[in-house]
Amino acid sequence: MDLLRLATAGSVDDGKSTLIGRLLYDSKQVFEDTLASLERASAAQGLGDVNLALLTDGLRAEREQGITIDVAYRYFATPKRKFIIADSPGHVQYTRNMVTGASTAQLALILVDARKGVVEQTRRHSALTHLLGIEHLVLCVNKMDLAGWSRTRYDEIEGEYRALAGRLGVPRVTVIPMSAVSGENIVEGAPSMPWYTGPTLLEFLETVEVRDPARHADVRFPVQYVIRPLTDEHHDYRGYAGTLAAGVLEVGSHVTVLPVGKTTRVAGIDRFDQRLAAAESGDAVTVRLEDDIDVSRGYMFVTADAPLPTTNRFAADICWMSDSTALRPRQQFWIKHTTRRVKCMVESLDDRLEIEDLERTAAGDAMSLNEIGRITIKTMEPLFADPYSRSRDTGSFILIDPATRHTVAAGMIRDVSPGERASES
């Protein structure tokens, strides 16, 4: 079975946690002891029915306030597919947490309250998921029971959101009306909405096709760790462990080792006690090379006969995540990119994305918490980077404040300036 990673997004109290709880409950994914715990917690809150949102809202502060604060991951499977769901917070204060949850997702569920329709957080989260490379958005028009199961209201919201998605350039949008509290159109059908003839949410998730551009790209293998057992049995073993970020790597493939620029062949690919003939993007493996080359953490194996992805200057879209400092030009940071960390400087703030009208405007002299914009970065040492559209792993990064060591921004590389290519050595 293949694996689908998805994230929820939307405004506060649109029902994201309840939706996931209902999805797990109705698909028989909740164990009896967990259900008993939910019943006790719901009774302590004075609720007559089980509060399914508690399946993902596990923090004490979340249960006290009735909101999602941090990202919660839930895993389940049906006979057709495996799923990893990231339940992301909706409050604007926790936009950075939402970015974290959506950064690895292939599909996003954008929830709206049928009574309120498209609001600012709907626009913000839709823009962020699109910037993060999620090509398929599902608008879940929730709480249809509170809107009288009105088809007219559903049509109004669908039309407004499709116009929003068109302005963002989102290629694929699916709209599903539902009620997470009653469970209509989550796993089972919706008798209260006979006018809706599309799939339920689970039926859609089981059958939707998602594209993985990294699988068809050139090889990108960032080295995370050098394995040297130094035992009598494996005294001559030298392997390089990591996760294949893009492409397909086969035994016998010619690869170039960056930054040294030497070309060699793959002698073997190992996973635990298995010897593999090939590895695909997303596989965590250990690679052995035919030649003895000095390789350390932060090096990268790439396709030998393709252009080398080496640069020290690029443009990127970022979401600023620091609530204590603002981003200004000429600031210096550590940039963490794949397994490599180097010093960098923000050369310029190029523009800012206005959430209200989705227009890009002048960036001004600073960016503050949760603002989205484009910047230009200069690194002190070369990075082995691709545009985010080619590979999420080699096209994404975080910025770290050197004084506090806090992560202050998450970014997606858009343009690797050809005039600023670094040397290969």
C-alpha cells in the first residue's frame, strides 16, 4: 500500500480536530482503552457525548482552552492506503506550527465553517500550503448542519474558494460538504444532503492520486552519518547513511560527491540487514562507494552527468517565525539545509505577500511574526540546493538565530541565481 501524508488547516474552531477524530472513530481506528479515556475526559468537561477532538488535542492547555496549539500526528490505515495526518492549529499566533505540519504533506484539508465561509486564516493557510508545494487542496465545508444543510450556502462558499485558488494558482481543488460532529460525509454518506453526489472524505482520500516530482528528478543523497563499525567482521565496511531526497539510486550508478567534485560508482545500497538493488526518494539507506573518497556529514551524492546543484546565492519565500525579533536586511544567521549548516546573510527583503488580497507588495525594512515574503540569501559556503518545485528536501531550509539558537524562519528556494554559482571544489 502507498502512503498519503495530509495536513489540516483553517481558522480557529472550524472543527479540524473533530474532523480527524471522527475520521478515526468511524473508520474503526480507535482502541477501546483510548475510547474509554476519551469518555472520561469528555465527562470531566461536562459533555454528554464523546468529544472526538480530544483524540488529537492531547496537551493540557489544548483541552482547557478547546483549541489546538501544537501539531499532532495521527497514523491509520484502510485496506486501500496508509495515512499520516498532521492536525495543525488554526490560530494566527500558531501559523508557524501550521507550516511545520504542512511541510511534509502531499495534500491539505482546508476547513471552513459553513456559517462563516472563507475568512483571513483560510486565505493565509491556502497561500502557505501552495507555497509549500501542496498541489491538491480539499476544501471541507464543515458544520453544514448549522447552516441548515443548505446547498445555496455550499455553492456560495465553493465559488468564493475556487476564485481564491485560481488567484493563487492552485492546480487541483476538491470541495466536500460535511458535518464532523454528526459524521455525515466523513466515512459514511450524507442523507441530509441528497443534492451532493460526490465521494465522502475517506473515499476521496483512498483514491486521490498525488504527484511526487522528486521521484523523477536527478539523484540527491545528503550524507547524514558515516558508518564505520570497526569490528573484526566488518573491519573494511564504510557506508554513508541518509535519506534519498530525490531520484532513484541504483547499484552501479555513477554519482558525483559534493563538494569534492569526484565521480565514482555506487557499490552497494544497504538497509538494516538487506542488500538493495535500488532506492527511491524517501528511502532511508546506507550507500557504499567503489572508491575511497573523504566523505563527511553534509556532503551530497548527485547524478554524475547532470548539472551540479552548487550555489551560494538564491531567492526564497519564507515565513518569519520569531515573535521576539523582526527580520531586517544584512542580518546573519545559520542556515540549515538538508544535513548541511553554514553561515549566511539576508542580502535583501524583496517583497511581502499581503494575505488580504494575495498581492505582492514592497517588503519595507522589516518582516515580523507570521509574515510571508521573498528574500535573497547569500551563504558563506556553497549549498547543494535545487528549486523547491524540483525537490522539497533540497529546496527547503530553516534559519537559526546564532545568538539564541532558535529557529526564526522556514523557507522555500525559488530561484538559484545562475550568475552566482559557486565553484565545485
